[in-house]
Amino acid sequence: MEQIQNFLPFILMFVVVYFFMILPQQKRAKKEREFESALKVGDKIITKSGIHGRIAEIAETSVVIETMSGKLKMERSAISMELSAKQNTPVVKK
């Protein structure tokens, strides 16, 4: 019984870390995978490095982005889910 009491703080610490750090990260990764798989030709996107463009071609792990200066081939993971969602959200005038 005393051994369980000695390890109880470590167990509680792991549970707290799991719920506040690991679980949200897993949810965010799942959303990003769904976003990457839902991409289609013609979508307006912004990459994580700030490049704006439109998807011209889609391959298994990469995309070709058409920008004002030409076409760029990038990995799907380089597309920012948050910035692309902001760009495609309609502007509400007050």
C-alpha cells in the first residue's frame, strides 16, 4: 500500500500531462491530416512560410501551387491549415 502512495503523485502528473498536452496535440494532428486529404485542385491556400497560391496539381504527398510568379512544388504538410481557413473565410462588414 505504501508503494502505491509513493507513485501516486507521478501517476497523477502523467494523467495531467496527457490531458493538457498529449491529447490536444493528437486532435490537432488529426484535423491537419483531414485538411490535407480534403485539398482539391483550385483551392486557395497559404503555406506555413507565407506563400499565397492556388492548387494546380495534387500528387500523393505533394502539391503544385500556382502563384503570381509561377508554379512551385511543395509537400502537402507545408500548407497551413489555420492560415488557409482564414483566407477562405468570408469577410463580415459591420
